[in-house]
Amino acid sequence: MAISTAIAIYFLIWWIVLFAVLPWGVRNQEESGDIVPGTDPGAPAVHTVWKKLLWTTIVPVAFGVFFLLHYAGRILGEAYSSRQVAGYVEKIERDNLQTRIRPVAVLDTRRDVEYGLGFYLDQRIERYERGEVPLVDHILVARGGEHDTIAKLIGPNRRFISFGSPFPDKANPQNLEVLWISSSASLSR
């Protein structure tokens, strides 16, 4: 949503709330028994406009905060959380690979991806940049388009298969790809 749209929605809600709170606490001069000569008896006895403007401003801000926490949280979760990536790794292991106990490594990802995967998968995550390339079959989470770098790091006796993005049917907000890396022994079987 563009910022101009958000501002327009804010002012639309602001005007609706203003007209809703205008009658709050209004006592006319006739009800209060203090009619000022030359004025309409239905005119307000006490003006509380500043209090009403305060409420009129607070309500749209509360709606905005709710919107940000509820809807923008999902967007931020896709862009920064490793939960969906970890779920995709578990799905690949469950559906495509024989065993579930398998090392997971990362290459050229943010540190929060590494730490998030470690948290959600409850295991230590190896990092290729630190020279921690597992010698056994493993899952690799890497930036998209790193196939040449991966081939150089794993050597000529190992192969990899890409399982694609952990964000199916959507844009790939983290630009990640999940791959299976073979051990050199698994190719001879």
C-alpha cells in the first residue's frame, strides 16, 4: 500500500470518527437551565471540542497500529523469518529423502537465517563461508543463483539438486533456494 493511500484511509476514518463523537456529552443550554440571551436554546452549554478532537485522533491511530501488527507482521515474517524456510526443509526431508536426520548448511545468507534455521530445526547449522562443508548428504539453504559457487565449494565428486524456493506461488522475498548436496559415497551406490 502506498503511503498516500494510508494517509487517505487515515483521514477518512478520522472524519467518520469525528462525526461519531461530536454528540458525546453535549448538553444544550435549555437542559442546563442557563440560556444566554440572543442564542438558540439548543446551542451547547459547554464546548468540549478539544477532547473530541483528541478521541478522533486516537481511534484512527489505534486502527493503524492494529493493521500494522496484524497484516504487516505477515509481510515482515516472510521477509525476515526462517520459519517458512525451516518448514520447507522439513517437507523436503519428509517427502523426498529417506532419512530425516540430516545436516543443514547455509551459504551466502543473512545470519538471522542461519540462527532461525538452527532454532526451528533444533540443530546446529553449518556455514560454508566458515569452511563447514559437511562431508555427508545434507541440505543447503543458499542465495538463489549460487550454483557455480556451490559446485566449486563441494568439488567435482559431489552433485546437487535444487528444490527451488521455500516460498512457493509467491515472490521470493529472501531470495533463497533449498538444495540437496550428495556425499561422494552416495554417487557410487
